[in-house]
Amino acid sequence: MTDDVWLVVGLGNPGPGYAGNRHNVGFMVADLLASRMGARFKSHKSRADVVEGRLAGTRVVLAKPRTYMNDSGGPVSGLRDFFKVPLDRLVVVHDELDLPYGGLRLKFGGGDNGHNGLKSIRGSLGSGEFHRVRFGIGRPPGRMDAAAFVLRDFGAAERKDLDLEVERSADAVEALLTEGLDRAQNTYNT
């Protein structure tokens, strides 16, 4: 493929037991984007499920790694190599503890901030110079361990707005692809 293609990766953990977890919002956004493309995920040799097509008129490879979150780097690196996607055309959609629930932030580059999925991707790519769409899940209550918190399902109050927040995040991804980072940030960063 040529350099006009984008790779959009939603992070999460595979399997129905994790489907509603806070850690799986990346998968939720990827699923919505796939449905907007009118396409279904298919297994790819890179250990990811993939959809190829157009999103808002832009050529996109949408992916959900089939590995656990902490091992996302291998599939992302494999997809990037297979589809020959430049690093600056990689978008990773992930949960973010440092943003309140419903917060949304688009950014380019940066550290992994303790997020094991990002840490794995940075390690495999040898760089953190890619786009991120950070979906706020808030901090764990009381003294709850962050690792336990991200593997819990959204609470009842959060679930009321979850579809709306996933939709807003998907809109932000489309804006990033079509309008660029600055304009998408101005519209969607909270």
C-alpha cells in the first residue's frame, strides 16, 4: 500500500469476558468505526483482526490486536510493516486513567504514562511518535488498584453515556484522519 493509508488500532483484551471492561474502550471505538465502514473484522496473520476500507473518504486499516493488552506491540508493528504505514499515520485508541470519565484528548507522541498497551507498542516500534486518541475512564475509587479498575466493567451511571462517548471518540478519529490533528483537537479535546 502507499503512504496515503492510515492504521487505526483500538486497544483492548480479547474474549467475551473482557468485552465491557474499561480497558476495552479502544475495541468499542474500533467496532463502531467498522460498522460505519459497513465492514466486518477478519483475522489477519499479524495476530490482529482487521478491516480494510474507507472511512470518511480516507483509506484506513482498522485493527484490534488478538493478543492481551500488554502484548499489543507485536501485532501493531506487524500491521505497520505489512501495510507499509508511516509512523505518523498510526492512530492508537486507548483508555486513559488521567482523564475523567467522558474526557477525550487527541495528541501526537509522548510517553506511555504507565499504560502497558502503549508501553508494548512503543517498545515494538522503537518510538512513541504516533497519534493517540485517549478515552477518559477516570481514576479508581479509594485505594483500588489501577490494574483491577481497568479490568472492571463500566458502572451503571457510566454505561448510560457510554454509547455517546464511544461515538464522540469515533467522530474524533474521523476528524483526525480528514482534518488533521490541530482541528480535531480544537473540536474534541476536553
